[in-house]
Amino acid sequence: MSYVLETSAKSEKAISQGAIRIEDVVKIYDPEGAAVMAVDHCSLDISAGEICMIVGPSGCGKTTLLNAIAGFHSITSGKIYLDDKLLCGPDKPMAEPGSDRIVVFQNGALFPWKTNLENIAFGPLMQGKMSKKEIYEKARNMMADAGLGGTENNYPGEVSSGLRRRVEIVRALMNDPKVLLFDEPYRALDSLTKSVMHEALLEIYYKNKVTIFFITHDLEEAIFLGHRVVIMSSRPCKPKKILDIDIPHPRDYSVLTSARYRELMDEVIELVHEEAKKSFAAGEKEG
């Protein structure tokens, strides 16, 4: 399945990079001891340019899978590819972290002693692949495109939590990644701020042609943002069902009142609730 990135209602551009293929991946923690299986023969294809939303019970193994793609955790068996290039597999159990896969974490990772502009420019400055002038020009342009104009000289603590999240996303995009890996980035935001950030993320997405692998517990968020929603089983993690979200992009919050949106919500709620009950019965904890 392939997706088209719509930069506006009138123009469409195909995405040619950022395809992730997960083949029969298993992750067992402490294989010589308790042998806890976190991921169980998980297979999933994510198309280049897709927003793939991952939902499932707490502790089911979603973040373990994200960390394997990012290169933070090894896998026990199976293979993970990015654009048909092996990231990890039988002879290479742990992927090498790289600027082609950038993680946006729950708790944020901005340097409080640097301005927003300095935070965004930090990665490319460390890589040294562009001149300082080019880096700061690119950073200012991306900030303007993301609605951050006028906050360049502010420090993270001087702007709202929603704007800080936006700064983090722009900082990630400064490295020209193929894939953004989101681990519940809006979990701590109130519902109103979250709704604004959802639309802001889509605006940034339409301009930047990047694959998004997004873990969330917020089912409304999953359906509003995603091309597909992958409902994971209770631990050990593997896809229980994959739903195509057949609501056209570009989207805004008016889709929340559509009949199709409610139908999709009802289906996702039922599927996630089934797995949550299994997780609760098994005594899984938050995480």
C-alpha cells in the first residue's frame, strides 16, 4: 500500500523514501533469566510518507518496537528494514542510530539554556555539513513555516508547552530525517492545546514529506492524524488489526463530527478495550 502526501488540496507529491518493513520481529528481555517476551513475531509494512499510528494497552511492547527502529534496543530475531536497507537482523541485532530516524520523546529534550533558534540549529551545527549561516537561515525559515516566527530568541521556558513541542518537531526535521518516531509526544498537554498541536503537526507534515511512526494512547488522536491505525495486542506486542483511515487529507477538526469518524472511533475503542482487559487481567503495568 502506498500513500500520497497532499501539500495542498490542489497539489500532490509522492514520497519516495522512509518506507519501514518489520519482518517477524521478536524481542525477549533477559533471555537467560525470566525471558519476558515483549514483541512476538511482529510484521508490519509502513509506506514512505505514511502517518502510522500505533495504539494498544500500556506495557504491551509498543515503545520496545519504536526503540528497535531507532537503534536504542536490540531485537532477538527477525528483521527491520528502512527503504530496503537492513537496519537490524540475524547478524546485526541492534540498528545503528542515525539522523535518518529521529525520536520525539514524551518529556521533551530541549536545552533550557539555549534559545529556540539555537536548539533547532544544534544538530546540524554538530554535524558540520553546512555553514553556520546556512544552518541558521534554514532554521529561521522552518520556524516561520511552523508558526514559530517571533520566538527565535525566546528560551524554551519562556513559551507555552505547545510551542515547545513544535520547536522539538522542527528541531527533528532540521536533520532531514526519513522517519520521525513519536512516543506519545502530546501526552502531557491539555485537550485544547493538544487539538491545536494536532493541526500544527499536520501542517508541518504536509510541507516536509516524512514518514511518521506515532505511538499514542489517545484514540481520537490516532484516527485524526493517521493514514492507518495499528491496534497492538496485549503483551507480547503484535498487530491485532490494522485499520485504514479513509478520511481524506488534508484534514482539520471538522472531521470529528463526521459519521465515518464516529464509526472508526467505535471500532478502535472496541478492539483496544478487548486487549486492555487482557492486559489488566495479566497484571500489566503502565509503561
